[in-house]
Amino acid sequence: MEMKQSLTMDRGNEGGVKVKGEESSQENGRLMQAHGGMAEKGDPRVNSGGGSGGVSNGYPTSTAQSPREGGGPPLGLPTGGLRTLVVQQTNLDRPRETWSKKMDFLLSVIGYAVDLGNVWRFPYICYQNGGGAFLLPYMLMAVFGGVPLFYMELALGQFHRSGCISIWKHICPIFKGIGFAICIIALYIAFYYNTIMAWALYYFLASFQPTLPWTTCTNPWNTNHCLRYLSTDSNLTWTNTSTSPAEEFYTRQVLQVHLSPGLHALGSVSWQLALCLLLIFTVVYFSIWKGVKTSGKVVWVTATFPYLVLLVLLIRGATLPGAWRGVVFYLKPDWGKLLSTTVWIDAAAQIFFSLGPGFGVLLAFASYNPFHNNCYRDALVTSSVNCLTSFLSGFVIFTVLGYMAEMRQVGVETVAKDAGPSLLFIIYAEAIANMPAATFFAIIFFLMIIMLGLDSTGGAFVVKLFEEYATGPAVITVVFLEVIAVSWFYGTSRFCSDVHMMLGFSPGLFWKVCWVAICPIFLLFIIVSFLAFPPEVKLFDYLYPPWTTVLGYCIGVSSFICVPAYMVYHLLTTKGTFKQRRKCIHSLNVNVLISKINV
């Protein structure tokens, strides 16, 4: 016979059980000991369930579940040593679905971590900050900052099996605003990245023409200043006012920035980009509309195809004349640059944005793992793949830049002056256009960009503003608050107990020190550096006016303001005296919830 009820057993109450009333819903929790700790696997104070005395979740499953779903070590009713035991049951809450295969999860995490920033930002940051010497601060920041945060989010998501908002009721309820902040940042990310993918889609469709449109100066959008670098006409001379056909195609045909004077007048809608953006959002929707069952299959293409393209482009680039010049320029160490704080700031920011904690994605992906999945190994494997991909992308980019420098008879630094999307859509597009089989390489390259990753004529100005302010300092601040909440309020001892319950071993001293001290300092270092030295926002020849700095900070604050706002709301709406309400800062009163008792 099934009982649907809520039971409470107080320590010292020899009667044992008081029935509080019938319940129709539950929130799964954990077994809490009198001292605030947690009963672990193999604890003699917790009886192994079995037969009629056992506790099950009521649903057949082939994978281990978290204690919140009645999984983990089977729990019976202990005879003492507990402050409170709550047993609640429901037929409504089914266990969270899991990935069909382990590789679905790994490819999803790799596909998320390896993004457009690996292709264009890391090579540019690397050569700008000392070439091969930059790898030293990059690796140090990865080991002591990026990877510990990456591991922490995977473990949190896998143990609590919740999304970025609901997970905070298990960790520290007063910090639930972090979840709302993450959702707002994710919205900004969707605007930014999907717009870049829309540009790539436009290039992809344009690549099917017999002659690539960014290779000639005879198109309607070209100006009198258009000149091919590699033109065989001896009467043509390159001057400081000359522009390449690739640059004019990107700025005048795709972005159409010449029709907008700046942020104060964005202009009319660019319908071709609007349609591309609509198609990108549609593809994204159908990639995830059935959860991990569809996204787990999509990543087999979207996460592996870019590596195939990178390998093809690396082989092709290595065979081009002048490729070695680009490689030497990329790796030549300038050890004197390590004395500059800018190098260390860039290394910290690059590894953070490359691995991507704080966006809620790692929490969500890990929440679909089996409870006893080895997320520690997954964190090391995927973060290593991510860092190696960034390093490999540098060779892909700089072999082509060396080729361009050889063809133009200029230094590599002259060709490599552009960073960000311009590096892909101008320099790399022009290099591909001058290769044999240009159409083929253009198609696969821009298809890769689509898989890795505002529809007005002034949309590029908005995208640049979002790039600098909406996702950078905001998400770093959110992750700083997240690691403080987990390490200092939830407690590293409790968090390590959670990991021990999942994996059978606890994180070592290195990880604990990183979570408690090094990671917060690492993140605070980036935040203070950004505030002390705000970036000069510039797009092509347009220098953003001073009021855009205020607008940018408002965009950034609009996300993480949710954190203090929810704290105030939570304290005001919680019942009791102020002293009692302060206790809601901690989640030490979480009860153990067992989903079903069969009698």
C-alpha cells in the first residue's frame, strides 16, 4: 500500500513520528544530521533500504539518481541522531531525464566551450601579449582559475539536478537572484552570438556564386577606393585610402554601416540580415526543442564538423607560401611582456570566457548526467580539449595571415591588425578567395562559423556594445557571487561531501583552496581591472561617444542587479523576526525528502 503523507521525527521524541498532514507535491532534498552535516554512502547511522523497509522513487530507471529524486544510497528511518526527518511523496515528479550516451554530454560541453572566441580571439590575444610567452600566464590562469570553476559548475549541476534558478533553493536561497541574472545574460548572449552566426550564414549563402562577391570591385556596393591587393594590373597602386573588396563587402553589403552614422541613428532594417537571423533562431530552436534527446544528437555534427574544417584549413594553410612567417610571428616569445599587468588580465579574461562558467549552460548540461557520473574526469578532459583547440586555431589563423603578408609584401603585424569578427569576415575571407578551390573553402569555413556560434543597418554598432559590456563584466560579477555563495555560505565541506557522495572520493586540498580563495581573487582581479581601465569601444573608424559608456554600464548592471534585488525581496517576504529571517541566508535547514514509501 502506498502512503502519500508528510512525516516528521524529532530528536528526543520517543514516540518517533508525528503525521503533519497529507501532501500532494514534493521537493527532493537530503538527509541532514544533527550537526548540520549529511549522511554519506555507507554511514552506519543510515539503514540500507530493501524490501518493504526500503525507499524507492516509484519510477523505473536504468541510471543512478540523486538523493533529491530518491536515488543515491537507499534510506530507511533511523532510530536517532537526527534533528528532523521529513518524508514526502508524490506521483507527479518523475526523475530528470539523462543523456542517451556519455558522448552526447561530452560533445555538448566541448561544443559549448569551443566557440567563436577560440577561433578569432585567442590567436589575436596571444600574439598581442608576447606570442609564445603568453602561454605561461594563460596556463596558470587555467589551472588556478578557469578549470576549478568549470569543475565546480559541473559538480553542482550533476548533484542538484536543477537549472540555474531552481538550484539555489538547495544551495543558498537568498542567492537565487544569481539564476535570474544568468537568464538575462543568456538573452544578451543570444542577441550577440546569433547575430554573428547570421553574418556567417549570409557569407555561406553568398559562397555558392560562381565568383565570390568579395573578390571583385565591380559590384554595386563598391566604391572608387576599392582595389584588389593581388591585382596584376601594374597601373594600380595601393594607397592609404584604398580598401579591399573583402572589406567593402563586409562593411557596405553585409553590415551596411555606411547607411548609419552611429548609435544615435541606427537606420532602417536590413531585411537580408533579418531573414538570416530568423533562420538562425529557428535552427537553434529546433536543435533544443525536445531537450537533451535532440540536442544530444545535433552536437554529433555541430561539435565535430568544426574540428574537421580546422584540420582541413590547417593542412591547406601549411602548404601556402609564407605560412611559416605567420607561425613564427604567432609563437615568437616576448618575455618582457610578462611584466605588464595587461597580459595577465587578458590571460585571465580569455580562459574564463573560453571555458564559460557562469552562463548556466554547464549547470544545465551536467544536471542531465547520471548521479554517479565522473564529472571530475569530464571537467579535466573537456577543459583540456578547449585549451588545445584555442592553441590549434592560432596555427590555422596565422598560417593564412603569413600567406597574406607574403602576397602583399608587408609584415604580418600589418595584416593582423584586425581583431574580432573582422579577422574572419575580412582578412580570412580575402585569403580564402585567393586560394585554389576558393568556393569550396569558403563554404566549409562559414559553415563552421555557423556551427560554432541585430538586424538594422546600424546593428553592428549595437553588437559591439553588447560584446564589450553586456556579457563581459556582468557575467564575471555573477560568477564571483556564485563562487562566494557556494564556498563561503553553502560551505566547501558540504560541497565536497556532495562530490564524495557522487564520485566516491572528495576533492583534494588544491581544489578547496581554489574555490575558497584563489577563484574569488582571480575573478575580483578581472572585475577591478575592467573598472580601472575600461576598454575604448571602437568599430572601424567610428569611436563611440562618451554617453555609450554609461549606456554600456547600464546594460551590464541590468543583469546582476537581480542578485541584490532578490536578496531584499527574500528578506522582506520571509516570515518571522529579522533574526529569524537572517537564517534564510544559509540552507542548513534543508530537510531530507524521500519520494515514496511502499508498505
